[in-house]
Amino acid sequence: MSDPGVAVVTGAAHGIGRATSELLAIRGANVIAQDIDSQALAWTEGWPNVRPHAGDVRLESDNQAMVETALSSFGSLDVLVLNAGITAPGTLDHLPLERFDRVMDVNLRGMVLGLRAAFEPLRASPQAAVVMTASVSGLGGDPGMWAYNVAKGGVVNFVRAAAVDLARHGIRVNGVCPGPTRTTMTAGIEEASPETFEGLRRQTLLQRWAQPEEIAEVIHFLASPAASFVTGACIPVDGGLSANTGQFPPNPID
């Protein structure tokens, strides 16, 4: 099969999740686009092979309902893209622990609940693939981003651990680690702190921010039969950001 079959994408209202849902649908997949913001899923109208599903990834019942929607709508589940995420800037000594807990619940526990809910139908698929959105911030630390770093670092190792456990069931598990990407979540950086926005651009070897569609292309590859021998990998999609030691800024683009 050349297309990814039936896919569920979480965090699909905006950014990487929406771009991934659209790309999968364009390339022939039937897609359940999940998000907690039901109104922002209005973009799915007019897409005959995309169904919106409102739900909270922090809730086991909502994850089960998401999977049941895929099965009732399209009869199977082949691809699970666990993309929902939030951030919570704040220093270790000042960030309220309830905000830390929420970041962990959405960014990491939500991944666990989503995969557990989808396990049985994925095991029944001949081309089962899971792709999780981690981050370059899961590969190292950032100033004032410790909660996000911890959660995304957990996602990176959850990808590896899940790949080890689920390979015997024929389920591939991989992750992407985006760098600076223009999404709803990052839009505030350019407005509130142009110098930070420019600094992030300057740190990438390609000297620019990514578009969500560029991350979606890598997710599509990992979800597709073209990646049939890839599992347990977390691929940086960061314009070369993680290739640099950080001691010196990259050379400007000619």
C-alpha cells in the first residue's frame, strides 16, 4: 500500500499537527484530526477523508474515544501521530508545579495514553506505525524551559522504549525532533521578543525557521511503508541546529 491507510493525528488544529493531517489526507490516507480546541478543527470541513475529533489527550477516556472514532469511521487504524504539546516557560525555582504537571500530562502522559489506546488496532494492521513529536529541546536544555525539556526528553526515550517493546507486534515507533518552527505556539516569540526569534534563526545552519509542512514531510515518511525498516529513531528536523556544538554561531548563508 503506497499511502498510510487510516491515521490519527493529535494536536491537529494548528501547526505541525494540521500540516501533517493535510499532507496525509492529500496523499490518500483517511485521517482523524484530534484536538482539544474543537472550533479550530473547522478547517477539516470540505475534506472528505478527514474527520475532526475533539478531545483531551490527558484523559484516558478521550484517547479511547479517539481510537473508536477512527474504527467506526474508517474500519481500522494504521498510523498514530502523537503530536499534541504545550510549553510553559519559567525557571526551576519559580515555575508553579501545577504548570509543570500540566506540561508532563499533555506532552508525555498524553503520548502514553494515546499509544495504549491504539495498541490493539495497531497490532492488527499490516503496516502499523507510530510517530511522536518530540523536540530538539528533548535532546538538551534551554534557558527557562526546564519543564518542556524534561517532558520532551521523556518523549525521546519513550520512542526508543516503545519501539523495543512493540517491534514483536509489528508496530514501528519513531519520533521527530523539530527545531524552530513557525506554529501557533511559537508565534508569540516573534511578537514579544524579536531578538529571541532572530537568535533562534541565527543558530540554525540553514539560517531560517522551519515551516510546519517541512516537519510534516518527515512525519509522513516515517509513517509510510517507505520507512518500513526504520524504528526506534528520533530524527532531528531542525535545520542543523543540533549538529552545532553551540560554541560558535553558524556561518551566514552566502
